[in-house]
Amino acid sequence: RQYTGSAGKITNCQIGVFATYVSARGHAFIDRALYLPKDWTSNRERLQQAHVPDDVVFATKPALASMMIERSIEAGVP
């Protein structure tokens, strides 16, 4: 359970952070990340049961977005 702005309350949900590319020719999703709250990332057993990779650690939504921007720049996205 976590807060989601679309529901305006704490509820069972999944939160994703998405990067999109937009140009005069159209738009497309180019990256995505699942946001996991601290109570998830601090519980290794829970992460293993959910098959979350071992290298996943807590990151805020802005931090996830920054990582996506960095990957986009490194990949040469205009």
C-alpha cells in the first residue's frame, strides 16, 4: 500500500516513472522504472519473493527520472 496521486489516497497500487520522447513526428515511451517504497527495498526477503533483482535499491521518483535522463543522453537521444 502506498500513496498515489491518481487515487488521492493510500491504496494498493503500483507506481511507475516513465520517460517519453516527443518530436514533430510523434511521441514514444523510451524508458520506464517501477517505483518501490522504502518499506519494500529495505526488506530483502520480500524483494526476493517478488523476483526483484538484487541490485535494486530505494530511489525517489525524481532520482529514477534523473537516471532515465542520463541513460537517454548516453544513448544519444536528441
